Amino acid sequence: MENKVIFISGSAKRLGAAMAKHLHSLGYNLVLHCRQSTEQAEALATNLNTLRSNSAKVVSADLCDMGNLANLAKQIVACFGRLDGLINNASSFYPTPMGQIRLEDWQQLVGSNLQAPLFLSQYLVPYLRAQGGVIINMVDIHAEKPLYEHSVYCLAKAGLVSLTYSMAVELAPEIRVNGIAPGAILWPEHALESGEKQQVINQIPLKHLGSEQDIAQAVAFLLDAPYITGQILKVDGGRSLHGSGKV
């Protein structure tokens, strides 16, 4: 993995940070991204650079700001002078019950989960093509089976699944494009009642949450799987085999 560079959007904490740590341990150089979590992103980069000098850098941007994405793409490539992988991980997630959906919800949820991956990928395609690179889109098992009162989020992730398939066809053979659909890995940042948590566990055939490492390992696999493109890898303990849920 010497000198290979991966950009991870939304990598200051949670799944993005776990991906960064795992990929760094495999020898990748990383461009980390944050919007507001600058302190966490800088701390993560400092830790990674302590382990291996000049191996992680940070860029900050609001991915819903369309006027800034072209400049962000230039910043990403300028960090190490090349780009081998793009992981579209950043995501907004919150409920939008029918009758209460605002234009701002559409702009935030579609903007972060679909619009940004599309346009950031487009800006970075020339650099990825030069390296025979990889795009990995973080989708969701609820792109196929709706999550109660999350219609805008689910339609955005469904669009990202479709975009994954389309880009895989259009960008081949130089660039591979795949998606990862996590199930229950981390509890949402907003608190859930114990009964709600148990309801989720009951829907998982393996009867437990996944771990951040499960996702990080799936990302590493797809980065180094030269004959796989246009696929959505479900990492969900079998939860997608059940019907729709409220949590």
C-alpha cells in the first residue's frame, strides 16, 4: 500500500475514524475530512502521524456547499499529489415524518447522502482514473427496505445505490465503484430506549450489533478486490433479511 492515498469524507469520528485507523495500519496515506469536528480530526491525524510521519492530513468543508466542492477536490489531491481511493462516508441522518418534511431537510439529507458523493466523485474522477482508483459509497440496508419516518434519508441512500451501479458501468475499466450497506453497527447519536435497542437486536439473525471494525475491514477488502465492481456489500448480521423497521 506504499504511497497509496485514500480520502474519507466524514472521518473525524465514529465509522469514518475507524476506517481511517484500519487503513492507516495497512499502510495507506489518508486525507481526513470534517465539517465541524475539526478538533477530533486534527487529533486523529496527529495520532496517525505519530505512528507514521506525514501519513495523514486534514481538510475541512461543508459537503452540501456546492460552490466549494471543486475547490475541496483540489485540496484533497494537493495533500499528497495523487488519489487512489474515495470513500463517500459523510452522512446526515435524522427522522423526517410525513407532514413535517421541510425543504431544509431535503437539502441536508439529499445533499450529504447523494448530491455530495455524485459531484465530489465527478471532480475527482480524473485523478482516480490516473491511478486505477476505487470509489466506495457508504449506503444503507434501508435503501431497499424503508426505515419508519426516514423517507428523505432512505430515498437519498436509494439514489446512492443507483449512482453506485451507474458509475461502476460508466467509469470502468479504470475505476471500480462499489458500496457498503451497514446494518446496526453503532447506536444513533440520539438516545434510544432500551426497548428500541432490543427491537433492533431481535431483527438481527446474529443477535448482536456489528462493530466499527467490521465496516473498516469491508472497506479494506473492496479497496483491494480488483475484479469486484458495481456491488453492494451488506454488513448487517443478516438484518436485511427481515422486513422494514421503526429503528
